[in-house]
Amino acid sequence: MHILRNRLVATALGATLLAATAAAFAGDPSPQVAAVRDRWAEVNYNVPKAQREAAFEALAKQAAAAKAAQPKDATALIWEGIVLSSYAGERGGLGALGLAKQARADFEQAIKLDPNALDGSAYTSLGVLYYQVPGWPVGFGDDDKARELLRKGLKANPDGIDPNYFYGDFLRDQGDWKAAAAALEKALAAPSRPGRELADQGRRKEATALLAKVRAHLASR
């Protein structure tokens, strides 16, 4: 999954910022935030690529309304950040970097309000931004910060599918192939989340594909 940085260098922000873009976490959000969460999974995994940017743009407005209704709700901030990150990935170009910065601000504010919200998912989502966005002078990316944040996300939710998937992707990006394989295997062994079937199915598919690439690399050495 991590091909964003090279694309960002070429296009200012590439088309694969998924996840903080893309992170889907357990928790008990308000009905408004739950609607954003569920729609995110539909757009990310079911909407055709050609229609996804417009769908995320519309969802960003819905997420902003949910946050405006509950400005001190960390879960609302987290899900707006996730939507903005995903929208940035689909949009690309200079405008996408601005969306990524907005998402970063959401995650940072969520951590200040409640670092344990949604099983510490703001840490994981923020860590994803830091390793997928390029560093200075193009963007704010920082692999050291990414590692620290991703590990905090894992500490908060050690068996979760998303923190393990993204940590595995980060380790693959860092060239730590064996550790990446272990993290991805743990992601695939994560328990299912009731009511999050679509998100789980999509993430498991991504983890399976990435693990196959990691194993192929290890076998070729």
C-alpha cells in the first residue's frame, strides 16, 4: 500500500493516502459519527474508483457537520480526520496536502481530548499520515514520529486489525520484512468487529495482499 511518498513527490500528494486514511476502528460513537463511519466503509470499499473522490467530498461535509454538532467529541474528530485523509488520497495534487494537514489537526486535537478514544485510533491514524506524507520541503512526513505514534496505537489496541495492518505496512516501507510479516499475520488473526463486517472484509483483503508481497520478497532473498 505504501507507494504514496513517491507519488507525492511527483504530484504534491498522491492518490493512495488511504487510511489514515482508511483506518476503521472499534468504538461506540454517536449516531451521527457512526453514520460517517459506516459510509466511509461503503465509499472506500464499494464505490467505483471513478466516483470515489466525489463520494469522499460529500462525506467530508457530513463528517464536518458531525464534528460541529459535537466539537469536543474525540470520536467525531477522529472520523473527520479519517475521511479527510481518504479524500486527500483520492484527490491528489496540491489541494490534497491541505486536506492532510486538516486531518492531522483533527487527530492531534482528538489525542488532547481523549487519547484512548476508539482504542487509541488517533495515534494510528496520525502515524499513518506521518509515514505516507512526504517530508520537508514538500510535506510534514517524519518516519520517526510515525513509528512512535504507530507503537502508541498498538499499545492501546494490541490485537486490532488496523493498528497491526498499518504497522506492518510501515515496517515493510522501512525494509523490516520479517517484522512486517509478523504484524500482518497478527492483523489477519484479529477478532471480527460486530457491525463492521464491510470494513473488516476490506481490511483483511488488503492485509492478505500485502502479506503475499512481503512473503514473496522474503522467499526471494
